Amino acid sequence: MATIDIASFCDFCQNKDINKSAEEYCPQCEEALCRECTDNHKISKLSKMHHTISVEKYRKLPSFIKQIKHNCEVHDCFLEFYCKSHEFLCCKLCLISGHKECKETIFVEDFLTPSSGHQSVALGYIEKVLTDIGINISSALKDRNRNLMELREQKQVISEYIKEKRKEINTLLDHLEEELQENASTLEKTNCRKIEEIITKLEDEKEKVDRIQKDVETVNMFASNLQIFMGTKAFQESISTIEMNVQQVYDNGSLNNVTMKCTFNEKLEEFIKHIKTFGDVEIDNCEKHVSFSWQSHKSAQIFKPTSVAKSIENINVRLGRRININREGISGCAISEAGNMLFLQARSNRLMKYSPNGELISESCIDPEASGIGYDLAVIDSNTVAVSSGGNPPQQIYLIDMNSTKTSQVFQLGDWCCGLSYNNNSFICCTFRNGIKIFDRSHSNLTNVRILPNAPDKVNYTYVTSNENRIFHSNWNDDSVVCYDFSGQVQWKYCDLLLRKPYGITLDSNSNIYVAGSYSNNIVVISPDGKQAKELIGASAGMSSPRALFFHKTKHVLLVATNNEVAFMYDVI
């Protein structure tokens, strides 16, 4: 067997103690071949379907690609299957002996484009993401250099302004001018240094992107199908780190536009004895002048299923089941991965669990030491759901195991919380007096808190949902649905007579927004850009006073709980 980087001599000839230069390499056999052995290899019944490449091209492949083995070490059979459950390559015998019960086993060749040689769907996604990262880095570099020039120009303008003002006053103020000039220079140097550090960091990430792009091009041209398949995962890990680093630069405020401005003391024209400062120079760390665009879907990877967005005009529902809850005032609902349904009765301290066929499994207490709590549910992961306490003490969020319905963790909020969503490792809460607040879960006991700018001050008993980039708020106070980004900038606002007193709100996998119209007795679906809306389920279909909603993204079902002691499960088609 040829080693990773040698492949200088024909392996078959060396087995006969003959040293002949290798010209081709067979990835499937993992053998280097001379011209004569290559001809024999192409006509052999066992190997005539193998694709060989020149040794020169083989040497150009990244080392981790060349390390990928094509044959099973246990059965010495060709590795042609991949088990998603175990993240494991399998041969036919592995599949029979160890992965019979695995539901997600795929044929490697199914993920490769058959008509374009080595070009694969997976590498297509890699190239798109790399293109996005490169574009965003270039955009950020251009913006930082612009801001660098802008700061330096502003410093010059301010300097002239200071000098002109200085000429109008007594020469005794020279020391104050010098003090102010030093302040301006210090601020300029400090902030320019910070921007230069960001530029250096972005340039480093750009170099990494360029290197990976070259590797992708090489793999694209010369690697075998299996090498492409497994190499894709390694590429994804590398670019995921780069993507996270670049996005972190964007999120942590490093791309905020930095400007300087100078203000003079109002008493400048008064007697010198009353003047204690010449003025001030300060930094205005305002909003970014640049935005990132991720045209490719971040999670569109070969190892994950992807969904195709469709117009809301093509979204329809089919009633799957009616559930008799026999409880009024259901304010929260959710569906577990096992298909069980959870319902939360407002201010009753009760969580009800129903089986997929609509039968009551259990009714449990959220907090034995509290009463009158409970308002909304937010799914944290496949096993955990969060419960907001609502408008009664204590001011907490409870994490509950969806299987046992037992409380596993409690977070102290220090604020009343009604509508609740979870994303980006943060709780997004509709509070009573402080608008929409975002609690960072990574900090101990949610100590890192910020109020979403531009949201109303009073959002009690309203609902909220979110995805990675946006927050969607349904406000029954003014019959609106508003979309914010995580910095609080309003992206769009929807108001129409079609939707009155909106309460529950949820998203599907394409970020279409489903809203419960409590007074309009309907479920309305709104497009992600807020420009289109339609009534999905209306009063004519038996909908009356809907309150809580939940969309299960993998099962493609919509759960609707009403104020009339019933709930409905719809298949979204």
C-alpha cells in the first residue's frame, strides 16, 4: 500500500522486488501503479470500474484527504455507506452486522453529482459558505479602512477647529489647548489601533479562507468521491470556526462605526478665570455602516437535512386530531420529539401532558411552593422545555424535562415574564414594565441582561418567538406583529384587519410566521419579510379564540390551543 506522500514506485512491481516509477494512483485500491500495471488495472474485472488519478495530482491533495481510507479495516470491503446515527462509514458487511436498526444510513454516491465527475453537492455548499465569508470579510475590511481614514480626517478637522477657536481667546489658554489636543490624539490613536487590530484579524481570517478555497479547488478536481465526502466534514469544521470568528467580530461591536466629535465649553467667551476646560473630544461608537450577507444556508450541510422554502400561498393545513383538554385558559403548548403534547394553563401552576393520540398522560405541578404561576412554554432542546412564571411571584423561568415533566433547573429573573422564546443561548422575555428583555444563559443565573431597543415598554401578556437572526413579537395591544433584529432595529411591522388581538406566535423551518388571532378567530401565516399574509385557518373551519401555538419543524405539524378547552393538531402541507 502506498503511503500518504510517497507513491513514487509502483506497489505491484515492488511486491515482485521491481522498482518502477508510479504514474497513476488508485484511491479505491490505495495503490500506486506504473503504466503497465495501470493498463492491467483498467481491464481487470475487479478494478476496471476504479477511477485512477495521476501521481502528480494525488500529491496535490490535502494530507487529511489522502489519509481517508476506502476499505473497511474489519471486513476489507469498500466503504460505501454512512450511518448518520453513529457518524460512521460502513461497508456492506458492517451495515448488516452492526447497523441493521439504524434508520439513517445513506449511500455515499447519493450525495455526489453523477454528471460532473468529482464535483459534489457538499463541496458546492462549502464553496458558497466560503464565498460568503470572503465577501463579508472584504466588506468589513473595506469598511474598517474607510472608518480609519474617516477618523484621521475628522481628527484633522477637529484640530483646525480647535486652533481657530484658540485664536479667539487669550494666550493664557495654551495649556488647555495642548491638553485637549492630547486628548484627541490619544482617543484617535487608541481607536485606530483597535480598528487596525480588527483589520489584522480579518486579514488573517481571509488568508485562511483563501487557503481552504485552494484546497477545495484541488479536492474538487482530484479527490475521489469518498475523499470528497469525508473531506467535506473536515472543511466544514474549519470554515465553521472561521465563520464563527468573523460573525463574532460583527456581533461584539468591533465593526461599530467609530467617530470623534469635539464640543466646547459654553463659558468659553467668559472671563478666563471662569474657564476650566477648553472642550472635550469623545468617541461616538454608533451603528455599523456594514452588514453581513449569508446567501448560503448556514446549516445546509451534507450531514443535515435541508428544507426548501415555499410561498405562503402554497402553505395549507389538514386537520389531524382534535384534543379535548377540558381546561380553559391554555396559554402555552409544545410537542416533544416523542410526539407527546404539553399544555400550560395560565396562572394555574399546572402542566399537562398528552399522548400523540390525544389521551391525558399526566398533570404535574411546576413549583410546589408557588401558586398562580405559568404563562408560556419555550422548547430548549429535544428533552427540555422552559416555563415562564407570568405575572405572579416568584419571578422565575423553570426548565422542565419533557419526558418526566419534572423541574430540572430554575433561573431567577428579577422581572415578570410572560411570552417566552429561546435562541442563541438566550431567553427572550416579554416583561411587564421593561419591554422585551434578553437574558444571556451563558452567564451565571442570567446576570447578563439587556432590554431590546425600540420595543414597547409594556408588553405584558404578549408573545414572542425567534430564530438565529430575528425576534418576532405579537402585540394584542395594537393588533400588530413586529420583527426586530437582535440589536433592536425594527425590520418590519404587520397590521391588518385580517388579524385582531394576536397572541400565540411560532415559526416554521423557513421562518414563516404563524400567529393566533384571538378576536379574529383565525390563524394567520406571514411571510418572513412581512410583506405577505393569508388566513390559514379561519372561523369557517371551526377556529374560535385561538391562544397558544407551536410548530414542530421536523414533524411539520402545527399545534393550536384555544380558550375553549380544545386544541387542534394540523399537518402542514
